[in-house]
Amino acid sequence: MKQRLITGLVLAAILIPVTTIPVFLEVFQILMTLFVVIAAYEMIRMYETEKKFKWFIKIGIVVLTLGTFSSVGGVWGNTDHNPLEANGLLSITIPILTIVLLSFLVFFKDFNGADVGKALMVINYVGLGAASIVILRFLGVRFIVYLLLITSATDVFAYLFGSKFGKHKLAPHISPKKSWEGAIAGSILGTLVAATFALGYGTFFSPDTALGLLVNPGGEQTLLDNFSSLGVNKSLWIQGLVIVPITLVATILAQMGDLVASRLKRTYNLKDFGTILPGHGGLLDRFDSALFVAMFLAAIFILIYRLYPTFIINV
């Protein structure tokens, strides 16, 4: 527990400034690229408990994952980068990446149809998940803080309430300790915390304060302010009709993401995906929920932006 706490504090000390302070944007992009490489390797390592891959196949899968990550997330954009307008390249890169992956069936005799499915799992889960986190960061600090609040608050409250009041097993074949009581409490309280942040962003981070000037220089009042017409001159209760359901679904998906990761580890008889984070395991052990929720949030905010656009994006 002590080791887990120390690792968590070190992670927070690194990630909080990197994800919130604009001057560290390039550092954030470098860290996300490293995350993709390490997380992809962790999944390959998981699959290798059943069948070893040749080194050039492993490199190929990692490169294809990086290609998906870069093309979807528009990585290496500057502070003027708008990922919502940057994905025209996908019509070119996705078919090419698919062709390259399928060609492995011809060039490597030990690479079969089942291996294609495994590679696609790595490419989509890690590549798209990490790209979604990048998209949220480029939309603004408040979007990535919103993501982290959803995943952390849901996890903490689900654990606390599940430990004390949990009687009905949620998914005993995957994670015997998780309960319906904990899951429901996690979703309700996680929604309360994250939705309050989303609707009261300008109150918590007023540009009149030093912290607000740092992370909210544009003076946005809510998550949707200066992002969508839904956040322009709309009362909080109207925005709440949008934010609260999105947040509730996201808390459910946060727990789903954790269960998906647990199912994968149970399938391949692993305790953890890796050992890079003492007390936590691998990167995927720590950020499984964030990847899952980020994909949902990126998709839903892209949809909102296109249906109800404004054209002011602040990083």
C-alpha cells in the first residue's frame, strides 16, 4: 500500500503540471507517445503468454499502433491545433494501416488470422484510446481534468462503498470483489463530482485567481463554454441536461473499462499488464478506465461540436 501511494504521488506530481500547463504541451505529447509504445508492448506481452511473436512482428504492431494514434489524435499539433478539424487524414491512413497489417499474413508464416485480431485489439485499444486523450487535451485543460475526475472519483467511491456495503457481486467471473452497490455508488457520486466540475468550471478556476489565470485564461464558465453553442448564453440547467447524462454514461464506461482489462488479464492468467509502476502494475493497469472513457468522450464531444458548433477552442 505504501509503495502504491508513493507511486501515485509521483505520477500526480508529473501528470498534473504536464496535462494542465500550456508550456508543457510538447512534453505531454512526448509522454503520450511513450505511453503508446509501452502500453502496446504490455498487450503484446500479454498475448505472448500463449504464443511468442518474432521481434519484427512486435515492432510492426507497435508502429501501426503509433500510426493510428498519430493520425487520429493529430499528435504534435501546436497550441492552435484543432483536432476536431484534423482527421481528414484518416481516410488515407486507416486503409493503409489495414493493408499493412493484413499483409503480415503473407510475409510471416507464423502470423495467422487470430494474430490479426490480437494486433487489431492492440492498435484500436491503445492507439485510439491514447489518441482520444490527446484530443481532449487539445480541446482544453478542462476536458482532460473532467476525464480524470470521472475515472478517479468513480473508482474511489465504488471501492469505498463496495468495501463497506457490497453484498451483490457485479461480475464474479471477472472481478469477485466488485459489487453492484459499489458500482451504483461510484456512478452516482462520480457523476456528482465530475458534473459539478463541468458546470462550475469558471467558479472553481476564475481567471481572477493565479490558478485560474494559468489553467483558464479564456475565462470559460462551463465545460461547453466557447466549445459549443450549447454552452453559449444557455442556463446551467439546460447545459446540465447535456452534461449529466454524458457524465453518468462515462462513469459506467469507466467501470466497464476496468472490467474489460480484468477480463483480459484473467483470460491470459496475468496479475498485472506490466511492472513499470510499482504498486500499480503496468500503464494499462493504471489507465485502463481512462482509455475507455476517453474514447467515449472524444466521440461525443466531436458529435456535439459538429451539431452545435462554435469556433473558439482554447488550450
